Amino acid sequence: MNEAEKTSGKLKKFRKRIDKVLIGFVVGGAVGSILGMTFSPKSGKETQKILTDKNRETWERISDILEEQKKQKKQGIWHMLHNFFVKKRNGGGTED
């Protein structure tokens, strides 16, 4: 096995570990959000409306990002996460 193959194998293992960590953060964030909303001081109907609105907004945003991915032929979790978190924080602009 040559040096390039060893390096490539290590990089793949590293990316797999990072992907698992990111999935853990996303799942943990989702569970934390659900628990936070469950124990919030607002009424059940208010909380339900907030959850429904946020859920719809999030799915629309994810759908937009996936459509953009298809158009640009860019693949990978890193680009998608950048679009979701950075563009959301910066006001939802479309420039990279």
C-alpha cells in the first residue's frame, strides 16, 4: 500500500467520524428543541402553532437548499450545512 492510499484511507475515516459527530449534534439539537418547547410556559395551542410554523419554515428552507444543490451539481454535507446555517444567519442571501 503506497502513501497516497494510506492518506486517502485516513481522510475517509476522519470524514466518517466528523459526519457522525455532525449527525449527533443535529439529532441532539432536535431533541433539545422538542424538550424545550414541551416544557415551555406557553399554552399547548400556542406551542403547537409555533412548532408547526417553524417546521414548515425549516422544511421549505431545506427543500430550497436541496433544489439549489441539484442545480449547481454540488454534493456533500459540508456545503449543505454552510447554506443552511451561514445563509440563515446572514439574512438568507443567495450568493456563496
